[in-house]
Amino acid sequence: MEPRSPIVREIANPATQVVLDSVADCGDEDVANAVRAAGRAQTGLRRLGVVDRCALGAPLVEALRDRAAPLARVLGLESGKPMCEARDEIRAAIDCLESRVVRPVDSAPPGNESRDGVLAVLTAFDRPLLGLAAAVTSALRDGDALVCKAPQENPLSTLLFAECLEVLPPGLVNVLSGGPATAAALVRAGEVGRVVCSGPRSVRELIAALVAAQGKPAAIDAGAIMPIIVLGGADLDLAAAGAAWAGLRHGGQNCDARVRIYVERGIAAAFADRLHLYTAFLEVGDPTKPDTDLGPLISHEAARAAEEQVARALKDGARLKLGGRSFNPWGLSGHFFQPTILTEVTPGSFGAREEILAPVLTILPFTQPEDLVRLLGAQSTRGAQLYAREEVAARDLLAALRVSVSGGIEHVLTPQPMWFPYKAREGRESGGPGLGLAQH
């Protein structure tokens, strides 16, 4: 369905500021049309059993495979993702659908067909296609039709993804482009029964206020901490590579989990040196070039905010080991930010608590493992990585962390063969084959 709104928004390449295309700023009429279409589709969808609903995902997987190359290129151009990361996101989106919907249809769990209203989904700019694929997966399994608002910063790849959605029944998945006004109209729509939202804190807070006023159930990403823990005796080269991989994916713009690196104080200085050595030689530049490790930030506002946040962290006691400023590599005019390392960050300080969506790696030294367990227990966490050499000490800490850390803990006892994507330039989204992390 073509948008009715006459208002359009230009979408530019964040590396060069060249305009790529323009999209509609969907208004109230567009939102109402999309929600009504979803309501009609949901009635028919819920007449199907869960196995039959899941079977609808198979043609979508094939359509995405056929369009994988152009999807990755558009995603990289509008998001500033290096092409290896863009390709990884497409693969992750396909795998999400295939593993959760297409393959296990014979054992699919019962859906939630009793829920009222259609599903509204607001995806984040850091992984928009994976977010949409996850929403479609849930919709097929649960019997929900959905309306997705694409992120305003980079909607072009989501709109291209929407062309693949044409293999599904009409109205089952509807995609809107626009900014905060579009999001507000979608959340307020009477036919919307539930809201799912991820994105930067400003977006999460806006949507949380709207759903609270409407009294609608919502799943809003809390912006958790992902701790990386390095104990004395760990292979510091290995830990530095792992920390860089986790913290610098999509230029550090990870809306779902902020990486914090907790290092035993006795090795903190040596670890910072290794991380500096590793990070300083990453290639920052045009994300379409195969040798690029880090692209630009999503917008000028994002780069300016990162610069201000680093300055505030330094004022609050952190020390600058590397970077900290916007810059223009290779004469590019886009929104680039230097890879940055902050050391001597203390719990509760600005650098520890703030959501910095930029390539900023934050090191927090700790003295006793018990202090770390208490600290992480007081925060919202999402998984963890633990680097250690002594198996007994590592397993004791793992046992204690399971009480306070939600999500899986990746446990690395070194020396151990590892594979990191900034060396192979593929596999960043999922960690890649043969990552060598023992799951506990």
C-alpha cells in the first residue's frame, strides 16, 4: 500500500552524506490503514493451527536468500555497517526465521491466539532486519499480525525487506516509515493490543511513556549491560580481541546491551595496553570497502553526543587511553568517531552508567571477585564473557555469577584456539563458526 502522507524524509549515507533516497513520513491515515490491514489478516491467520502458520515462513526464507546481496548493500550504505556486518545481519535474520519457524514446525509450541489486538513493533537502527525477522517469527508462532515502524535513521533496508514479505498473506506484516510522530500514532491506535520496542534510550523512554498512558502491555528493551570479565592469568591478547569484537560491533552502537569490561586490578594496565594495540590498528573508513573494520556513526547528532559523553566521563574520573573525538578518515565527510578506550572507570560514575552508542570501550578495574558479583547483581545484565586461566577460580566465579547475571555466560579458559571476526572479517553477528567459547 502506497503511503498517503505528502511529507518525505531524505536518507543519506552516513559515511559520505550523499543522499541515497527519500521515504514517506507516514501520518495518521497511513498508520490507520496499516493497522486495519493487520486486523483483517489476523482474523484469517488465527483460523490456522500453529504448524500451518509456521509453514508460511518457508517462502519468506527463500525470498530473503534471493535478495540477500541487495539487502546487505542497502543496509551497509544507509547504516554505516561494514559489508561483512551487513551480510552477517542478513544471514542472522534468515537463520532466525529458519531455526525458529521453518525447521521446528512439527514441534511448534501452542500460540497465544487469545490476545486482543495486533502487534506493533518498533525496531532499532543497529540491527533493523534481525529485529524485524524476530518479530515475524513471533507473529507466525503466536498468531499475531503486525505493524512495524522502521527506524527513522535507516529505513531503506527495512522497506526492501518488506518487498520479500509479499510472499506472506496480505496484511500479515505491514511496514511504516517515519519518525516519533509515526511511532506515537501507531502506539495509540486502538486496534494495537501489544507493543514491542528496542532502540536508544530516548526512543525507549518515549514509547514507555506512551504505552503507560494507553495501558497497553509492552516489551521494551531495557538496555542491559553485557559484562566482559578478565581474571588474572588470562591470555590478554585473546581477551583484548574478544572485548573489541563484542564492544565495537556496528561501531559500538549496540542498543540492546552496553559492553563493560571488568578487569582484575593487577592486570588492568597490561590489558589496557593490549586493547590499545589491538584497537589502534583497526581500519576506520568507507564501509563498502572490504578492509574496513569500523564505519561511521548513524548520524551527526550521534557523533556529537559521543564526544560530549566521553568528555563527561573524563570529568568524572575516567582516563583516556585512546581516541575520544570525531574525525574524518580518508577525507570522508561522514559521522566518524575515533575508536576510544576509557580506563580507570569506577562503578556508579558517568562512564560506567551512561549509554554511549559509539566505539567506546570502557574498562572498570575490580579487586575482589565478590565485589564484582555484588556489582553485577545490582544491574540489568544480558549474558557475559569470562576470560581466565585457572579453571577452579573461573568455575567458582561462574557459579556465583549465575545468581546475578541473566542470559548465558561464555566461559573462555585459555590458552584455547579462538577465532575472532576482526581478523576474518565475517561472522560478527553470531560470533562465527568455531568461536571456541564453551557454553555454561
